[in-house]
Amino acid sequence: MRLSDLKENERGVIVRISGHGAFKKRISEMGFVKGQEILVVRNAPLKDPIEYQVMGYDVSLRRKEAANIEVVENADTDTDIDIQDFQVEAGIPFVKKSTEKVIKIALVGNPNSGKTTLFNYASGANEHVGNYAGVTIGTKTAHFNHNGYRLEITDLPGTYSLSAYSPEEKFVREHLVNNDPDVVLNIIDASNLERNLFLTTQIIDLEIKTVIGLNMYDEFEHSGSKLNYQELGNMMGIPFVPTVASRGIGLNELLEKIIEVHEGKCQTSRRVHISYNLDLELKIRDLQATLQDYDCEFENLGSRYVAIKLIENDTEIVETVSKTDQGLDLILEAQKSREVIEETLTEDIQSLFIDARYGFIDGALK
């Protein structure tokens, strides 16, 4: 049965996603992955698009897009993910990058996570709106003083991913890479952890010091849900701070934690690696070693991140690497690794990485 065949208020569990390339990657990052339950919320008057609920979010798909997703009704299915394959490897603590009394903060999060609400509460009227040449996407930057520091916080567009598929994704990723923020403030909706933490896993791969604002925490508690966010933070190498952005609750604690992380005094904050499926992990490490043997360095990008993105066949990273002296050799090695992995695991590489990230999140939340 196709997802497009379900009627309003009917539910189905995803068992397979057809299609290729950018579509399949985008749809998976939105939460349409194997084993996920989908609810049909409503059809548009002309029955296109169709509104679905996935991971607590309402998402609209064209009928022809939904036809690429195979589902079963009331089925007890598994996602084919072994949680034991996904572990966090403890790395070295972050070190303080600068002695300057200025902290550059990049504010990121999913749409509707309360990110901009928190920004508005923190900044008041002291903000600057920036528009960038050639794009319609803008940012807001605010400056204010806190505990002896000048904080410069930039509110970036809401995004579900850093895959550079949409203009927002590309814009946010380029800002994180090119503007070299001291700390990323990742705001997540406490009631939709699985969906929101997907973006967090990509920030982890970038190896930027991060603090998470666990927003709408009052609604989360009122629902009767519980979360040991300290333990989750220790596992992910990122401190979590409960917040209610609409009322400014937790804002002071959030700013204090940002300063603590920036100064290298937070024991929770450290570099970690998400261990992927063993076949993936071995190829990542092999390519990472080749990058290091060639003495290839990319400004603000670690060798592990570059290796992952080369194997994923990320267009922008492939283009960047192609400009180096050993670029062709590296791209060919990544291509061979990708082909071996896809043949061994009988799945396309983008889906394997996406499934691995969701598998890690699922394991961390159990």
C-alpha cells in the first residue's frame, strides 16, 4: 500500500521509500523513515497536497511524493537498526579558543522550536537585521552584555537539517562553517526530541562547541513525560538547559552555560563521535586516514566530517575537495567506498546515514 492511498485519520507504518537522490534524502530527513508511524491529518480541497503527522510534526506532501512511500496498516515492524551499532565515542574536551571577552553565538533549531522567541526575549530591541546578497534569507544579530562578556547572538533560519538541499539548509551550514561561531545554541522542542535531535547529530559531526536549550519544557512536564537530560547531555557531549522561551525561563542559566562552555569549564562539553554501522565506520576511518596522509586541511572542517560528506557524495564538499591537489584521488576513493557499502548493505548511502542518525537518537532516548 502507498502512503497516498491512506484516507484521513488513517495510520500507516513506513516499510519502504522509493525514489532517488535529493527527494529521498529530503523526505527521510523530514522524518519519513522505515518503521515510523504516519497519520493522515487532512487532504486539501483538490486532494493535493496531503497533510501528514510524523514525529509530532504536521508535514505536507504532494500526492505523487506520497506515492513513493510504501506503508502497512497496524503492523508491528522494525526499522532494521541495531542500536548496539551506534555508540558515542568520548573524545577530548574542548579547549578555550580565545581569551577575548566576546562570544559569537549561532542560534539554530527546527522551525517552530521557539528559537526566535528566545532570541526576541533575550535581545529586546537591540537587534540588527542582515540580508545577504543574492539570497532572500536574512538573519538577526543582537549584542548585549552578560557576566563580563559581550555576547553576539545571530538568529539563523529554522532548518531541519544541514544537508544543503534547501536554501535555508545551505545558508545555515555555510554560516556555521565560514563564520566560525564560538558556541552553537541549538534550541529544540522538548516534546519532539527525536525530530529535533536529528539536526543536533549533524552539528556533532561539525565539532563545534554546543549548548542545547530544551525549550517548551513546561509543556513537556505537564504532559507527564520525563527525561534525564543530564545523562543525555553526558552521552552526547552537549549540556542541556531546560527553558520556556516565551516567558524567559531558563534564559539566565542558558547564558551562564554558554559562558562556561566557551571558557572550557563545562565537564559535559566535549568532542564526541557518533559511531555508525561498522561497514560505514571502517570506510570513514580509512578515508579520514587518507586525508591525513595527504596532509589535506580544510578551514573549519575536520577530517572526519570531510570523510563522511565525501562518502555521502555531498555536492559542496566534493566540489571543495576537487580543488585540492589530491582531490581526484580522494573523490575516487570515496566513490569506491560508497559503492562497496551500498552493495554490502543493499541500501543507498544517504538512507544509511539518515537511518544511523535516527538509530543513535532512538538509542540515546531509551
